[in-house]
Amino acid sequence: MNIATSWNGVSPELVFLKRGGGDIAKQGFAQEKDMTPRLFVLTVATATAIAGSAFAAGYSSTAPSKASTAASKATTEIAGDTLTNKEMNTAIPLNKVSNAENTLAMARVDDHAGHNLGQVKSVVTGASGAPTAIHVDVGGDHVVSMDAKNFTYIPDRKILLTRMSKAQLQKLPAVKG
């Protein structure tokens, strides 16, 4: 018996098996012998890649504790206090602060990493009343002038935030007078 059909370009072969006095025909494909090991290797490789990714991402099948959940909430440490993401999102540019000269007069200056950089010494405003520069006391009677565009203000906490570090601020020239 000969079968001359084709499936996806692969010609089948007819294999006869003798069992219990009768012929049982099994149709196989020439490439079937090669596919089983390939599929096994592909399956193992995929499972390993998925398991490796989950391991690298720190996957844990145990439920997180209340302490680790609280610790994972995004906050910024500021002088022993913390700012939540909600508070960070309330930060506004200084040109949006009303009565900036008085409002910012005693604000604390911190970087985004939570380090206290100093205290506002004075606020320089333009004709519109918007701040143009902030004089910051960075310690040791060293007062520097910074462009107001370098800051955002968190009104509820009276904190000015800058991306500059304490070392960068201390390298700035001191304000005269």
C-alpha cells in the first residue's frame, strides 16, 4: 500500500507494524524523528528563560509582610522626616508661589535625595514679584545665590527642593554683602 500525499511540503511514509495477526498502519513524517528532541530542548530553554527572569526580578512566591510593603512605598527621606509621592507631586515652580518673598523667606532647602542643604537667607524678586534668585545659607556663613528655576516648592512642608548636591552648592561663589 502506497500513499502519495503531502502535508506542508513533507511527504509521508507508510510504516507497517504487525501485532496480533493484523496489520496496523502508522503514518509518520520524515521530520517527525527530529522534531521531538527539538521541541523538548525549546520547551526547556523557554522555561529556563522565564524562571531566570522571574528570579532576576526578585520574584517571591510568599506574600509580602506589612513591613516590606510599607518600606516599598516610594518616599524621600528628608532630615529624619519623609515626603510621600503625593507631597512630591504637590511641588510647584517658584514663579507660581504667591507672595514669594515672604512665603519662601524661612524655607528649608533640600536635595531630592533628602539631604538638608541649608536655609533660605533671602529671596530676590523681579518686577512682577516672581522670584528670580534664592540666597541659600549652606553653612559656615557661606551664602550662595541660585537661580529660582533650580527649585520647586512644597507648600505644605515649606521645603525648597533642588537637584544640586551640598558639594555643588558649596562650590558656588559667596554672595557679597
